[in-house]
Amino acid sequence: MKNIILLIMDGLGDRPNVELGNKTALQAADRPNLNRLASNGTTGLMSPVSFGIRAGSDTSHLSILGYDPLKYYTGRGPFEALGLGIELKPGDVAFRANYATVKGGKVIDRRAGRVHGTDVLSADLETEIDGIRFIVKSGVEHRAAVVMRGYNLSDKITETDPHTVNSPPEYTRALEPEAEFTATVINKFLDRSRKILQDHEFNRKLNSDGKLPANEIMLRGAGKIPAIPPFQEKYSMRAACISGTPLIRGIAGLAGFTNLKVEGMNGRVDTNYKNIISAAVKALDTYDFILVNIKGTDIAGHDRKPELKKSVIEQVDSVIAPFLERLDDTLIVVTGDHSTPCSYGDHTGDPVPVMFATNGIINDDVRYFDELSVSSGYYKITSNDIMPIIMSYSDRAVKYGA
């Protein structure tokens, strides 16, 4: 049996970019090691969750790992909170949150200039309203998690993020009568938060430095903690996760993965790629399955920066040569969790390239790892097919039938 490294480059899929000579970031990138891996494996295109679906990182990762989102997905909030180290209890309602910039009553930047160091804001927003405790914790850049703890709470409420600029931040609404109390308390929290953030010393400093203030906290992805079977129970493999993104750590932790710490890993474009890959190879000594998530490709896509996305791919490629030395005993899987084209600035339903590389399997004729080249590869699959293929190529699959 072989061990597995699953490298997911978040938002990897792209569309042609004028700035890159009408090439995708992958096509334009110098990627000799990814190409060598593709030459030692079988490739194709993968549609996250299902064909044409604009999948989120949460639903796509669940699906890739073998957990049907239709059964196990309750909202992104719980995964974000778990990934930030908040211990959720039954009945808690968790949200993912963005610190944003509001001016003239309208959102002008949903990420407040990708603000850093908002821990002091989150600490000052924690409160109790009508017997409901609000726990707030900052994540990477502008991101945060908010947890409501108390009685009679419902996650059947609308988001307060308008998902577009030049629109006012929204109040939440109940989607069913049982959620009226929850919606009322959230809106009181939003009013209180706006007053605190508007004149907060942290934001006064940002204003004086000519930067965008983080004067609004927008809530989305409400959900309660789901019950999912442990990964080791499903697949008989000890699993570890290497990710600087709280969402991915939350999903992995809930599935029973060990979340490994890596020096210099931060979930941004300036993360320490070399240390991440080195840690993944070293983890093979202890674990059977290692999930590695790289966030930089997705960040560049959302920010509409094709040159940056190309650079992130090249930085990753420059440090994955050790993967090529493990092809005798390890299955290397490389893909994205969804497409985030720089020309669009958000997730799309476009398929993403995928490869399964190891010695001893039949190779297709693909020699380059990019969206167009792998379209002639062996596979046209969805993310639901990833784990069965992994189990087969790693010689871990259980026979179906006699």
C-alpha cells in the first residue's frame, strides 16, 4: 500500500488572461516539476461537487475528502470557528465573518484592504445580549469567526454580507418563525458593533495612515456543528492536514485529522511554501494521508491579479521536487478545490485540472499540467470520485463484490 499526499491549490482553475498573453496562470507559469509529475501519472479535469457548480472551498473540500455536502454541510461558519480554535457546543450558531469598509452607508471594500491584526477589534466586539454570548475571533487577514452561544438559537437566518460593493450592509432576517429571536439578537449585535468599530482606536490609526478602516463586520455561512464520521474510520488511514486557512483546518479537525503546525505558514500569498512541502514529506513517516492546502492561488484570483497567481504557482512548483523522489511509495494527487479566474474575481463552475502521480500505474499522454493540456487526459470526473480513485491507485481499495 502507498501513502498519499493530496495537494490542493485553492482556486487553481483559471481562464485566459490578457495580461498573460491570453493564457491561464498555469499555462503561463514556469512549472517543470508539476509537468514532470503529470508525465508520471494520469490526468484529467475535475468538476467540484458536480458539473457546472460554483462550489465553495468548504463544500468542495468536503466532497474531495468523501463527505457528501448534501448530507454533511450545514454552513461554513462552524468550520471557520473550529479552525480558529473555538470549541463549539451543541446549539451554538457559528458564522464566518469579514471585516469590511463602509463609507456613506455603503460597502466600498468587502475585505477592508485585506486588513491585518484585527484581534483587538474582535476582543472588543465580544459581548452578551439578551442572554446570548457572542464569541469573536480573528482569522487570516480580514477574516474572522463569530459564535452565538445560548438557548433557542437557529441558523435559519439570512447573511448580512451583500456580496458586492456599493451596496449597504444588511441586517439579518429570519427564514422561519423559530429564528426570529436569533435574528433580533444578531441585529442588536450589529448595531453595537458598528458603534464600537466606527471610533475604535485601531481604525483611527488606519485612517491616519491613509488606509481603509475595518468599520463593519459582515456575517455569513451560519451553521451548527455537523456530525461527520471520522476519516480514519471511513478509510483506515491516519490523516494529517497542513493548511494556514482556518476553514480547512476546521474541516480537517472535525474529520479527525491532526492539524500540523508549520513555521512560516500563514494562509497568505507570502506563506513559507518550502516549509509546507517539507513538512508534508516528513509527515509521511507518521501518517498515511496528508492533505496540503495552498491558499495563495485563490487570493490572487479574487484580487484579479494574474501575475500574482502565476507567481504563487511558480513558488509552489519550485519546492515540490521532493515529491518526485517519493513516487515509488507515495501517490501524489494535485488539483484545485474550484476555479477562481482572475478575469472574474470569484469562484466559477469551470472544472479544474487534476493529476494522480505514482510509479507503477498507466500514464496517459499528457505532459503538461494546465487546464487545456489535461483536457485530453484520462479523467472527466467530479470531486466525489477523488477518494475512490485515491484508494485504488494507493492499493487500499476494498473489492466491490465477490
